[in-house]
Amino acid sequence: MALLEVENLDVTYATKQRPPLFAVRNVNFELNAGEFVGLVGESGSGKSTLGNAILKLLLPPGRITAGSVRFEGKELTTLPDEELRQMRWRDFSTVFQSSMNSLNPVTRIEAQFQDVMAEKSDLSNSQIHDRIGELLQMVKIDPSFMRYYPHELSGGMKQRVALALALALKPKLVILDEPTTGLDVLVQKEIMHNLRTLQREQGFAVLLISHDLGTVLEVSDRVLVMYAGEMVEDAPTHGMLKHPIHPYTHGLLGSYADPAAEEVEISYIPGRPPDLTRVPKACPYAPRCPEAIPLCRQAKPQLLPMWDGKAACHVAQMQWNDEQHNHTRHSEEGPKLLDAAFSEATSHKAMKLEGEEVLRVENVSKTYQRRAGFKTTSMNAVNDVSFNLRSGKVTGLVGQSGSGKTTIARMITGTEYPTSGAIWFGETRVDKLKGRGIHNYRKHVQYVFQDPFSALNPVHTIQYLLMRPLMNYGKLNAAQARQKVRELLETVGLTPAEQFETKMAHQLSGGQRQRVVVARALAPDPDIIIADEPISMLDVSIRAEILQLLDKLVRERKIAMLYITHDLLSARLLSDEILVLNQGHVVEQGAAKTVIRQPTNEYTQLLLEAIPRLERPDHVRASYVPTAEPTKVQVDASPVSEE
Amino acid sequence: MRYFIRRFLFFLLTLWTAVTLNFIIPRLEPGDPAEDIVRRLAGQNKPIDPAQLHAIRLMLGIPGGNIFQQYIDYLNLLFHGQFGVSYTYFPYPVTTLIGQSIMWTVGLVLTTNIIGFIAGNLLGAFAAWKRNSIFDSFVSVGLSFVGTLPYMWIALVLLFIFAFQLQLLPMGGGFSETSTRQMSWGYTLDIMQHALLPALSILITGPIGWIMGMRNNMVQTLREDYTRLAIAKGLKPWKVALLYSARNAILPNVTGFAMSLGGIMGGVVLVESIFNYPGMGRLFFEAVGNRDYPLMQTILLFTIVGMLLANLLADFVVGLLDPRVRKGKN
Ligand code: SF4
């Protein structure tokens, strides 16, 4: 008997006002004692809902509407509350998404261990105290921190405290829901490593829920892939790495690559997941699937065993059956799949334009004075940084949070002044601009923010949002502006424009919103665009699409771009030049390929090592057909979505 | 610790501002109290005798001299607890009058407000914990209806039913005219009987805000990850509800309570006028009606100091309850 058995599970969010949302449908899987299993899916795929359903922590109006969840053979869905309460934390525990909020803000760390341990173990108070110390040490936190309040710890520490808390009563199963999202790459890596070691030592089972297939593949024994509320693949890690069975998994894998490879390419999945208020009667992935055949739109594929795992796909199933009959291909190979790709080779970087200098940053430093009482401490946010931005070129600024990359961006836009050094925009000293001068200068420098969800005012239509900068900076009248809005929308691939201009931001998907943000940045026809982590909040499967769009715009419109990111892979793909920042210092600077392929600095090497290294099988790469003449490549930014 | 010291210094600063404003504002008002008194004594349309006016001024101790001298004198007197003589209840000093009424008000209004606050939060927490139950819908719908009724109406209905129709309780006043006014069981019972209706009227309307506030805050905190984690831990339900959810949800209400004390004087005047209750509110009402400046000013000052003290106390309580406030802003 498996430790955890989930059978035909359905979860529905039903309210009176809105149509019911069928978030999880007919999910089946098992989890054995001591197994480390990953559960992967995009936002809205139902993966967190599934995790909460197993823990019976669904927030209303979410409800399990069918199926069963058994823990050691005990049916949790019908278990009386009191019995379930007794099982909690002793049998299964959980860690929530980047514990910003999962520790009680008003009590000390110790108290949050204390209450559950006092209630659920026979330890005396002093034994509990010692055990808390041990637990904290286990996650590499000094026991003295138990006297602290949550807000006094860093995000990474809080997350490790949450992990220690989950292990307090030696549970048999720990469910982790996006445990490291939002933390720095190096911290993420460390926590995952810590988790894996503890799991091996103590032998508890793990269900790791994440949107990041790369991380999951690195640590898990087996991976479950969810799409649009359904389980589409369930396969051991090594098998999935070699030959993903389901086209969706294949597509997701395409978003990963080794940035230090000779040639780098990543792919994306055009389109967006279906609306889950209407249950798809066919394969939910069919509208985005490059493999789709007519059958896919008629019948729902079942999750069936094939190769070394299970998958729900008609085409894969036919190939598998074929193979069983004819032995045409070696069963190790998996199905043959197609790909949509964005690579350095197809990017317009290859055009070798000699860009002229647009902005020059000269030995810029920024020191912040912090006053605490009568003591002033100064902090060097940025230290002696020099680089320039060239038209039609991308400069990548790579670093963790706190590295000073955002401060540099703010100085370039003129929202902050450097303590020393100069910033030249042509003949203008940006760091000396004031009032009117700044306003005029900003017309030339536009910003693309990280979070497309908060960057757009929710109460206005897209048309209004785009018309404002046009009329503000471009001095166009309303009719001209309206015309220009259409052009802009078409430029960023939101076609037909008429369909999008009347919408509100919340009616668009994340990728579409980010396109609108890009369009808004383009509106005043700027010379410089500063893109601050423009893809980090987007689903993995569509990141390449936005990168491709940025690439196209920069090269075609001869815009100089500062691309700020923590992610070396996208930096390698998009940038011509890369600067690696560590605590305000530039530790590496040079041509993108050189910096990443031959890093000289230890810090850069650390960052590179933190990237999940997935060996992509040859046939995946083979499905990508490189174009001989890079300049003629049709960079197709249009396959956005079907509504 | 720094937080508490800072709060205290801030309190002193506001106190000084309040005291100064209390000095300035009455002097900006038109009309002369001495003239008023003479007029009242002499009859409406008679000409005023300047000598009489002067005599009254001297008698009342209406300050003369330039404004700075007045201010110094004012502070000096304040410092020595001398607030002057009431115009209306001449020659009683203002402090005596206030001393007689303050206990009535504190006893009635403050106690009921505190009871209302505690009960309101408990009920609100319960409604949130049992959200979408019958109790919750009663609270959400029923109370917001009651909340729209004017306080005066509720008070009068209570008076009408219990005092007039059923004659169970007295119509008004703080005690019976016939009582001995000596400490005894009978007298205590008498006071209680008189306080019951006004207290009830306050307890009907007072907690509504706290109930609704607590319910809404707690519905939020129940969805927060820390509450969900507490449920996931399998703690006893009451611990989850009180120590995690309610504990966080009450923070805005504590601040809100301190703020609400700002508006309390208006309520006190209303309650005490309706129930003819011998407290500060009624005294203030009379003082305003009679242009009794010393009395008015002193009551205002007492109210303000009381409010500031309450605010200081609330700041301290919030500081104790929420570690983020203590350290966060530094
Ligand atoms: S069933 Fe068809 S549409 Fe669905 S994933 Fe397989 S091939 Fe694609």
C-alpha cells in the first residue's frame, strides 16, 4: 500500500456569483513512503489546489467534489475533523510558498514550534526547547534565533524556519508548495539542497509543488505534470529528462537550457491555458499543442502507462502502441515531438550592427546614508560602475536582489542621483537634470516593470493606458493617438488590435499584459528601454516569447536596452554585453558569450552552478531547424492566444 | 523601549498643543460673558451699567492684561489645579462641579464602552470563525440594520418601553431624589437601576462597529497563511481562532478604539441629556448653553487629556501586541 493514494480527485470552486471553476479534475497518483516527488504546472494548473486538497486545507469556496485521498489507507475526505486534527503535523505537514506570511507575525519563532510540539508530543518544556534548537540547527540556523520575531528574519531564513517547523514531529509526508519562489537563486539552491539531504537522512516522503520544472527535476525522484487541472504526465526523473512523453512537458523542458553551452536556444509554448469554467471535453492542451491531430479535439486522452511512466496523450499513445507492435524505435527514445524555439542564432544579435552610443555611465557610485538615532551608517549600493548603452544593443545587468542593479536603473531614469560619477545622454548630464529637464529626458527613457499585474492601472482600458503617454509626450491629438495605439498593439503582437484596445488589464493573461507594458514603453518612441526582470513573473512556458519580442523591437527600432535580471540564461540569450553585479561591484563585464562561457569571477560561477542543468536529449534539439540566413528569420511574435 | 519613550514624548507635545488651543479658541469667539450676565440680571432691553459690568468682571475673575500675560497666568493656574469659578453655578469652583459629575460619567460611559469593545470583538471573532452560519448572517445583516438606527431613537424606545410602559426602571437621573446618598446596598442598587437603561442603550449601539470590524478583519486573517498553517499543524480549533487569527485581527481595532474615544464626548452629551444623567456630558451641555467659559474650557481640557491618555495607552497596548510596530519603523 502506498503512503498516499489520490484517486479520481475533483476539486471545484463554486460560488453563487460566478460559474464554477473546475480546478482539479480526475487526478490519480500515488506516493510511496520516503519518495521525493515533484508536482509541476503553470499558474492556474491546479497544482496548489491539489496540494491543499490533499491536506484538506482548501479555502472556501473550494471543495472536493469527487474522488478520494487515502493516507496509509485512511480515507481523509470523510475522516471526522477531530481524527484528522490528530493526524496533522504528526503524519503529514507542510511548507507554504515563501513564508512571507506563514509564520504568525506577532509571536516569537520559539512559540510557533512550542504550541504544536506541546500539544502533540510527550516532551517536557525543556526537552521541547532543546529540540527546537536542534531543528533550527538542522536547517543551518543558529538556535539563538528562536527568540526572534518573524519580521526580524530574512526571507530565506523564514523559509528555512518553516521547513524546520514542518519536520518538528518527524512526519511521514511533507508537502511543500513553491517553497523557494521569490528567493534569490543562490538561497533557493541552498534550501533545496538542505531539503534533499534531510529527506535522505530522515526518510520522509516529499511532494514538492513548483512551477519550475528545472528545480523539480534536479531534486525529485519522480515528477508529476499538471496542465489545466489534469494530470498529463507521471514519470521518473531520469526518464523525463531523456524523453518527455507528453508534448506539454516537452514544451516546458524547452524553456531550459545551459546558458554556458556553445549555442543556446529556448522554446516557448504559444497560447494560454483554457478557461476552466468550461470543462474541456477533449485534450485541454490541444489548442497549444504542435502535435495535435483531429482526435485530440474530440476525445479526452486517458492517463495510461507508456515507456517508463504514464501520460495522457493520444499521439504519444499511438506512437507507443506502434512501437510495441513494430519495434521501429527503441523504447528508450520516447515520442518524436516538435518545437517552437528562440535561440541566440535566431535572435537578431547575429546581425552584428555597430550600435552608436546612446548613454554612457561613467564611474558611478551611490552611497545611502542611514540614520538610526544619532548614528549614521552609510551603505555603498553601487560602486564605481561604468558601461554604455548602444542603439540596437542589449546590455544585461545580472545580479541578485541587493546587488545594486535596480539602483543603477533608477539613476539612469533620473529618479535618483549618483553620489559620484556621471551619466551622459548624448550631451546631457542626466545626473544634473532637474524638473522640466527630467520630464523631457524621460521621454527618451522608458521602463518595463517586473510585475505586469500591478504595472497597469486596473480601472482603465488598454487604449486609454496607451493613449496617455502618446498625448503626454508625443503631443498627439486624440484621433492620432488612437491610430497610434493600434499600431503599437500590432507591433507587440496583440492582433487584431481592435480586440485588445477595449479590454481592461485584468482581462488579459500575464503574457499579454507584459506585451501591453512593452507597448506603453514604446509609445513615446524612446531611445532607451530599461527592462527590469520583465519575464520573471511570467509562466515559464511563455518567457521565451516575451524575450523574442524584446529582441525584435530592440533590433528593429534601434533601441538601446538595459536588461536587468537575475537569470543568466535569459541574459545570455538577449544581451550583447553582460555585467555581473555583486553587492554594488561589477565583478565581470564583457561580451555575453564570453562572460558566461568563461567566467573569471567566483560569484559568476556560483550563479551559473545554481541554474538547473538539464541535459536535453538530442532529438529535442534536432526538431529545431536553424535558418541559414539569420537576418531573414521571421521572428514571429503573433501567436499570442485564442481567447 | 525606544518606541515607548517616543510615544510618550509625542504625548507631551500633543498635550501642550491641546492646552494652548484650549486657551486660544474661546478667545476667538464673539460675545462677552460678563455682558451676558448683566443682561440676564437686568432684563433684556435695559441699557447696561458699566460699573455693574466691571463689578461682575472682577467677581468672575475674567482675565485682563495682554494676551501673553493671560497665557502665562493661564498656564500657572492650570499647574496649580485652579480652573476658575463657574459662571452658572457661581461661586462654586469649576473643579468641584466636575468632581461631582466625573465619576458618574466614568462609571457609566467608560465602563459600557470597554464592555462593548470586549464583547464586540468576541462576538465578531465568533461570527468570523463560524462564517456563513446563521449567527454570522444575523450579525452581518441584522447588526448593519440596527447600526443604521439613530442612537436617540433607540434610547427613546427603551425609555418608552421599560420606564414608561412597564415602569420597571426609572425615567432618568443618576439616583432617586429620596435616596440617602450614603454608601449602602440600597443606594448601590438604586444607582444600578438608574444606570441600567443608559448602559443598555450604549451597549446596543456601541459594539456594532467592533463586531463588524472584527468580523471583517478576521475573515481576512483566517485566509492568511499563518492561520492556515495553524490549522495544518492540527492545533485545537480555539487556539487557531484566538491565538492566530483573532490575535492578528484585533490590532486595527485597538487603534480604532483609541480613535473612537475622540468622538466620545459627543456621545456622552447625548446619552446624559436623554437620560438626564448627572455626568460630565450634561454639565458640558449646560456650560455651553450658559456661555460658562471656565467650565466649558475645563471640561474640554479634561476630555482632551483623557483622550490623549487613552491614545497613549492604546499605543502602548498596540506596541505590546505587535512586535512589528515596536521595531519596524526605526
Ligand atoms: S492529446 Fe493531442 S493535443 Fe493533447 S497533448 Fe497529445 S497530441 Fe497534443
